[in-house]
Amino acid sequence: MFAGLGFTSAGLIVLVCELIAIRLRVELVMLVNRRTERSALDSLIHSARDGMGSALLLRGEPGIGKTALLEYAIESASGFQIARAAGCESEMELAFAGLHQLCIPMLNRLERLPDPQRDALSVAFGLRAGKAPDRFLVGLAALSLLSEVAEERPLLCVVDDAQWLDRASAQALAFAARRLLAEPVALIFAAREPGEEFTGLPEQLVQGLDDSDARALLGPFLRVSVDEQVCDRILAEIRGNPLALVELPRGLTAEDVAGGFGVAGGPGLPGRIEQSFLRRCETLPTAARQLLLVAAAEPAGEPVLLWRAAGRLGITPDAAAAVEAAGLLVIGERVMFRHPLVRSAVYRAASQQERRAVHQVLAEATDPEADPDRRAWHLAEAAPGPDENVADELERSAGRARARGGVAAAAAFLERAVALTLDPRLRADRALAAANAKLQVAAFDAALGLLATAEAGPLDEWQRARAELLRGQIAFMSRRVMDAPVLLLKAARQFEPLDIGMARATYLEALSTALFAGRLAIGGVAREVAEAARWAPPSPQPARGPDLLLDGLALLITEGYAAGTPVLKRALQAFRSGHISDVEGMRWTWLASYAAVILWDCDTWRLLSARQVSLARDAGALVALSAALNALSAVLAWSGDFAVATALIAEREEIVQVAGSQLHLHPFGAVQLAAWKGDEATVAALIEESLTAAVSRGAGLALAATQSATALLYNGLGRYEEALAAAEQASEHPQELWSTPVLPELIEAAVRSGQTARAAGALDLLSETTRASGTDWALGTEARLRALLARNHAAEDLYQEAIDRLGRTGLRMELARAQLLYGEWLRRQRRRRDARDQLRAAYEAFVSAGAGAFAERARHELRATGERAPKQTAQTRDALTAREAHIARLAGQGASNAEIAAQLFISPATVAYHLRKVFAKLGVSSRSKLGTALPAQPD
């Protein structure tokens, strides 16, 4: 069996002895000073055995024993299924390579996943063609696949060298790790310095052995006699690193170690371990060293590919005997290095010419049909200079990577293609494409560097416009919102003579960023953009939703509400009709929802906010979903459905934890809900947590949202002067178009503070918007506020009109506020019986929703009429967490566990776990009884 690989009997004996020695070293390392690490692993495996999934990140320097601990975990997980993968530095640009490596044994279960998840994972792995999946949907699919496999037996997944996972795999696996809860799955990562994708995962630092254990381990491998002082110096330099203790003494004489292992100004510990491995390599025959280099340059670990490439260099199987006898490489079902540092040492020690030669034969040996991307990468590494054929191959690989959802990989392919392109125009095109890909993976500095590369050459007008557009988009995404509108406006003007559709889309993008930047934008940029957009070439007819949105907003900003409202109403109708692509819906629905608030159109606000959530869920786009949940939770707060709003806010917070640094949105929904509840502490905490980031990013609209919510809070608490101060701040910047939530708070606070003149002036501004709108929300709010300033019968007519109109909107909190104000007015008119009816209705609505501060105001007024307000009672839902309440409602509406899991980006097992807790808390035994056990949702 071994003869074909070139083994002699003596070589085989040496190899077996070496493998036994390695095994003994691993066991020795595991026996000493690893109690903390082993305890953490034992706990993880025990939890998975009991059906509670979790993850752990082992972090430590090279050679510290992370791989040995992974082996310990595998040995400890008796009865578990085992899946394993390892990151590889030279494979970091191949999208989903690490995830695919882990999931290969499980792919026979792929068809059991929900269709969107099955399709996402299939496309990501290149098993089928399809729309590029969102990376988080791939993560959810990976979680579901792990959960599905673990239904048979508990599953242990180990991922070594996680710092070298490709970015798409790291994001997907970290997503799955964070969502583990009720699955019998343990997921263990080992990494030197993990990437930001793993931030927040439970972590165990693997430290060096203490002095006594290190001394005991060093003794058998230090084959020369040294005095105690030298031994102490060696131990101090090695810092308890087990691999260094085993490897550094090999082949050294007494003179070599007389001063310890360290050399002043020499490499660090990993570098010295690499040098130790290289000393072993230097004793090998030339063919054996070449074989090591071929293996180091090819991360796939496929023996057939290795030998195919080696054969092109004239390397025979005899070379394998030497490298395996040296304990550096094992060639079996996979090609495995003794340690990752062997691979890096061999590759770095080779000359550029040697590396290029090896990559060339690997490219020739790689099947261009089965693995074109790996072949293209090898060709790129083999190229001594610009090569258009190779650059073209890389560009095609970038397209395939993007189609699988591997944007980071696409960016890397394109960046390398730029370096190999000589033609200036083609180089600029590729640099712009690479910059766009870098932007999408939040590599902003790299994107700007590629823009500079593109602009270094001669650009045509189209390329210049594209470059300016990218510069504006980078500014917006990299927390420089205040700079973005001017850059985007410049790009829109450049697109005008080239592409009308592109120009108008860029104008709309510029206008949306200007509104988002608000008071923090440079100059009066919103009006400048609106003026420019008004004179832009008209849209093709019939006008589409985004075109109408641009025209309507531009008219409203430049000519006022009366001029802009009719066009904006047509825009909202276009968005409501659904005659808009999903791509456009994902991009512009948030702005259409914003326009609905400007026009006091609560029905469209609610509809579009819910649709935006659905679009993001269907696409598995977690970043977009976070923004959509933010908006929808605010609508639900105004509607008085605090329970569902709370669940959506909790879901958004979980997404923020998963997506991390990619999300910088102000928690508008959470602040609004806390303000409606009268929860001053939570409002203050949310503002403190988010406001500094909003200002530094340049998000002026976040300041307006914060100030209007603060005014709402203090009006509820009856602290009117503080409410007035906050509302005044929010209303100082009309370019933010935030009068709908701000002016009503200002007017009520001003009246209650005795500043009727200020209230009257604000009412005049408000009526400009409400009369143009003409909706029940607009006219009902105006009537409620006008009644505050009216006298006698005029006030009563206005209050009744307000209650009638607001009662038709579904905005229960707005209706209750009108009833509260009317009841207060009636009591002051000494009409206590009539007052009680209004105050009781308001009180019950506030209590039902959970608006504590407003409820207290109503209760106080009720007591003044002589009626004792009923005691507030805790609702059943208060016993449930936000996540439990959300799952319970979905289950009560008939959704299956799989459907709930897909909607909430968790596994069906986690849904079942939450439902068991819900049943216990509510005292029910089946889903059919949830509808009656849960509080009714508002109509």
C-alpha cells in the first residue's frame, strides 16, 4: 500500500515513530495546565448533549495549543457527529470556501431546508445558478442545516485557524454561532487574532503553560545539557508555548542554545518556530522541498491535484517519503501540514520566481471547468507582470463570486485584475468596479484607494460620473453623511447629458442623503439639490414611483406643501400599488414612508413600513431589515400596539449584534416607544448611547427624531417647559421636513406653558401642511391643537371633530390624546360627567397600550372629576419576553415553526424551545389556545 508512495521499510518505521511522538506530545500538552480550557470545552459539549447549543472561540498565539484543544473536544464528544474545517491564508479570497468545507458531509440534507434557505446555500456553494443571496440568509441556511443534521445526533463543529476563513464564511458561521440556542450543536472556533466577524462570541484565551509545566515538557526535547540559568532564559523567551517547547530544541547543539533561543532584534516567537521548521526543510532533498512548496501554495489539500502539479515539475512520489519522515507533511485522504506554521514558513522562504513556477503548474493542473476561480487565482499569482488574459479570467471569477453572494471575494479578484491590466481605460473600469465591491463590504479606505487608481488614468465622462457617485456613496456609508449630498449632486449633474435615468436616480439619492443629514449637512444643500432636480431632464412617461418621489420632494422643498403634495400623493400611490420592482422597493421604500409621514398619510406609512420589512425578510437582507424594523416599530407605537413594537425592537437589537459595525442607524423606533411609555430612564439611555455616533456621522435627522421624542416624553409627564425646549430645538431646522411629529408637541407644550403666541405661530406653520394633506390624521390633529387655543363652543366643536377624525385613522394614541385634552377641557368647564366619559376612554386606551405617563395624566384628571380610576393591572404579555410574545403571536396566527424561524432568523428548534416556555407561562397546552390566552391586538 505504501510502496506506490515511495516508502521504504525504514522510512515507514521513522514516520510511525514520529507520528506516535507527535501524539504523545499532544496528550502531554493536554494533561498539563489546561484545566480552565478543558472545563470550558466540557461545559460546551455537555450543554449540546442536553440540547442547548452554544459556541466558543479559542484565542491564542500560534503553537499555544489551540489545535490540541480542538482534538480534545472531538475526543470528548462521544456519540456526536463531527464536522470540521480549517481556514487557509491562501484561500481567503474564495467565497464560502470555509463554510463549504464544513458543510460538505451535510449536503444530503440540503433539500430539507425551506426553499429560500436551500436556494441561498446552493447558490453560495455554486451548486446551482440563481440570484446572489444575502450573506446573512446564507448564515441562516447554515444554522438550519446544522440544526437539521443535529436532530439525528448531537453535532460538534470545529473550525481551526478561523482568522484565515474567507470573509463570507466567517460572517455566515459567526451568524449561526450567535443564533444557537435550542439545538444540540456545539461550534468551536480556534484563531490567533479573530476578525471582527467573531466579536461578541464567548471567548476562551488559551495561555502558555506555567513555568513548572513548561520545564517538564521541555526536558525530553532539549537533547543537550544546559545549566539552570540557560534553561530559565529559554523558558522566559518561549513563554510557555507548547509548540515552541517541542520544536525549537530540535537539531540544536549546546553552543546553539548556550544563550537561549532569542536573538537581539530577531523575529518573534512564531518566526522562530518557522525558522525551526525551515531548518528541518533544509536537510531534505530538492524534490521534497519542491513538493512542500507545491502543497503550501495549494490550500485545497487534494492529493490528486498535488500530484498532478508535482508531476509537471518532475517530482515523483519518492519525495513524499522524505517530507513525511521529517514530520512536516502527511499525505492521505487530505494533504495536511504538521502545523500551519510549516505552510507559512515554506511559502515565505521561497523566492518570487519559485512561487510563480509553482502557481503556474497548479493552474495548469486545476480543472478549468470544475474550479475556474482557483485556477484564475493561481494564474494571477504566477503572472510576472500585466497580463490581460489573466485579468480577464479574474474579472469573470469576480462575476461568479458576486453571483454567489461573495462580494468580498469579488472585490479581491477585481483588485488583482486591476494590478494586471495595462490598458488605461480598462484599468479604470476595473478599478471602479473593484471600488464599488469594496464599498459593499465596508472596506472604505481600500475603495478610496481604488478610486484614486482609476482617476490616475484618463477617464471619459461616464467614468468620471461613476467615480463621483462612488465617492458620495463612500462618504455616506463611512459615517461622513454631511459630505455626501454635495458629492452626489455633482455626480447627478455629470450624468445628465449621459443617462437621464441614472441622473434622476442620483438626484434622488442626493436628496435623500441631504434630508438624512438635515441640519448637519454642508450649507443649504437640500434646497440646492431640490432646485437642481427641478431643472433636470423630465422622466419618461408614464412616470414611475421613484421619479414622482423626486419631483414631489423637489417641489415641496422649493415651492411649499401646496405645490409638492399633489405630486407626492401620486408617488405614494405608485408605491402602494406594488408596481415597482423589489430592487427599487428595497432602495426607495424608506423614503416613500418618510414622505407619507410628511403628508400625514398614516395608512400608507403603515403599509409601506410593513412592506419594507417583508421585502427585507424575503431577501434575507439583515441590514435592510434592521432599518425596516426600526420604521415599523415607530408606526406600531403610534398605533398603540406596544407589544408587537417591543418584539420588533428586540429583533432589531439582535440583528445589530449580528451585523455589528455595519449598522449605524439611530434607534428611532425604540426611542419613540420609550417616549410613549413615559420611560424617561430608557429614553435618556438610548439617547446617550446613540446621539454621539449620530452627530459624528452627520445624521441630523437623528437629532430631530431624538428631540421630538423628548418633547413627546415630557408632554406625557406633564413637564411642559422641558417639552417646549426640546420641541423648539427640533423645529429650528425646517429643511429636515420633520414638522409632523414636532409641531403638535410644540403647540401643546407652549399652550400649557402659557406661551399662546408661540403656539399660534406654530399652528399657522402646521396648518400649511395639514390643509395641503387633507387626511383625517392631518385635519384631526389640527383640530385638536386649534381647540387648545379656542374658546367656549368653538373649542368643543374642534375637539369633537378631532376625535371623530382621529378615530378613523387607527392611531390609537393620537385619538386617546384628543380624548384626554377634551376631558381636561370639559372638567375645567365644570362638566364633570361628560369629562369622565372622555377621560375614562383615554385612560383605558393608554393603560391598554402601556403608555404609563399619559395614563397617569388621565388618572389624575379622572380623580379630579370625583371618579376613582381603576387600578392598572399587569397584562399577561408582561410575563413573556419580547421574543416569546412575538413568537406566540405568530404561532397563534397559524404560522408553523419553520415559517416563524425563517421570519425571525432563528432555527425551528429555537422556536419550539420558546413556545414550550410560552405554553408554561400562559398555562396552555396547544397553539390553538394562544389566540385567547394572549391580549387582543388593537384594530
